[in-house]
Amino acid sequence: MPQTTILDDPPRALAGQLAEAGAVRYARSYRAEAISTRAIVAGQPVLLGTDPDTQALAITDGDTVDAATFAGILLLETSRALEEAPVTEGDDLSILRMGVVYLQVTDAVTAGDPVFVGNATAQLGDIEGAAGTGLVELPGCRFLTSAASAGFAVAFINPAAAAAATGASSAGEYVPTLTDVTNVAVSALLDARFVKFGDQVTVYFAVTVDATAAAATELGISLPVASALAAANDLTGIAGSAETVGGLGMVAADAANDRAALTYTAVGTGVVTWRGSFSYEIL
């Protein structure tokens, strides 16, 4: 069929489209429930259904949206045309449980804002970056980019981390913020996982670090569950690398920023992979 229309200003993203394809992510398959109550739409948050292991449904008026009920964001199916029939009850859904995704915002948002969504009739479907009437904060979510009203912003989604902060025990992947503190040209995450039992948390991580010189080096790693760290010994760990001479690093608390600090002495420049673990108490 011949092409008949070319948009002068084509969209650069679609609601529910994965952003940063190489980023760590985790999506689960659910079945759509209670479509007659409210349609399930790509790029919108969904709640766990009657059977929380297999069902998901859209947010409706008065629904509780918290770490125990929030399932994730419905991903856009890129394998079918946008014009195809909407989701019907019993359809398979791909729900983003952790990762980065494009959301279409109702009002302008700024990078770093939490994600608020509507759970009252007049605000259903709204996605914003600040509290307001009929809006509730999505647990474990924040905007990574800014966008104007009706624009598309990249958001980080991680309800599991929020659940970890309130549950007695939990485990899962997470996407920490890496901060290039000292002698780091660029760093990148390979993997990060955590186990929480009571108020004790252990993290396992793998990162790459490109040192700018043969000198003392420090990389900051954010925590999966927040803790008011007060001293270096409030968080302890070790890291190693098979790609550099010596290949040993220390992980301690950066109490000023409530995060972990991976420190070591680089023997030269270039990208080196570090793997390690650390533990801390939730204070």
C-alpha cells in the first residue's frame, strides 16, 4: 500500500515505549482483568489484580496506589500496529516492573520529580510531577528527563524498591545512580541486586569505571533502600577486578550523601570492570 501521509513533526517517543534500550530492566507478563471498569492503556500505571501473581488492572476512582498494589507500567507492544484493537479482558500484558520508560505527562515535569498519577474520576489517566487534587505518588518512581505539558518524559520505574522499604524481607534488582566522584571519566552499571531482611540490606553490584589517571578513585553508588548513614562504618563491603594490577577496592559509607562509596587506587587509565558487595543497616 503506498504511503500517503508524512508528518512534518513526527513524535520522538510513544507512551509506554522503553527508553535507553541497553539499560537494566525487568518486565513480567500478566493477564488483563476488569476491562469493563476502565481500559488498560500503554504508558499508564496498572495495579495488581484479584490474583496478584497473574492479573493486572487499570487504576479507577478511589483505588489505593502504594507499594503493595502498584504493579508497574504497561509497555507499548511494538510488534503490532497502534491502530489495532485495544486491550480486552484476558489479554496478555507486558508490565515494566523495573526500568526506564516514556510517559506522556499531563503538565510540565522536571527531571528528578516524583511521578504522580490520578486515582480520582476527574484525574484518571493524568501523569504529573507534583502533588495535587486527585493525584497520588507512584512508589519507587521518578522522572529522569523534563517535558512540557502533553510531552513525553523518561521515567524510572521500580515499585520493588519501594516495597522493600516497607516489607520485612525482600529481594530484587535495582538501578542505582552512579556518581563519578573522583578520578572518573565515565562509569556504567552492569548489574545490581539487593537482599533485605528486617533492617539489614546486602547489595551485589557490577560496574565499569574509566579512570582519568593513575590515582585515588571514588565512585558513588545509591542505595536500594534509603538509610541515614552517619559514619563510614555504617556501610561496609569489598570489590574486586581481574582487569587491573592489585584489583582490590573498598566500599564504605558516604555519610554526607547517604550512599555507598567504592574507592581504590587506579594503576592507569581505561575501562575496568569491578564486582563487589556491601551491607548496611537501615537507620
